[in-house]
Amino acid sequence: MADLSVIGDFVVSLQGRDKGRVYLVVKTEGDYLYLCDGNFKRLSSPKKKKQKHTKPLSAGSPSIGEKLKSGRQVFDSEIYSALKAYQVQNSNKKAED
């Protein structure tokens, strides 16, 4: 599949009851992504979703991605803040258009 997401990328859900929700990729395993938003889906129980049911966004959090890859501790609040900052920035861009 061409749309390969990596740890630390932001993705949006395309299918299911969480359609439209933005997540951070915390783990990849074959065709599956493990997703977290720091609020409803926490690091302790990430959402398992097929990659074909997500769409990668142009943004991500390289700092959180590096921490996850190296095994350092990441807090749900960090993920929540990164996603919130992305959503605020994205809504500001839409308002300017």
C-alpha cells in the first residue's frame, strides 16, 4: 500500500464509528496501526485499525515519534496537546481561506 504511516504521524479515521477523528500512530504491525489520541484512546489501550481505513495527514509529531521508537516514556497529555495544537492550527488555516 502506498500510504504507509510511520510512528509519530497524524492520521484521520475514514471508517467506523470514529470516522473523522484524528489520531497519532504509536505502533505499526503489518497492515494494522495502533492509534492514540491521549483522551479517549490512551497509550495503555491504543485503537487497532487497518491502515486502509485511515488517511495520513501532512503533519505529525516527530518528537513524540522519536520517544516512542527509542522506548522513552510518553504521556497521554503530550499526545493530546500535540493533536490539539494541530487541530487549532488546521482550523486557523481553514478560517483564513
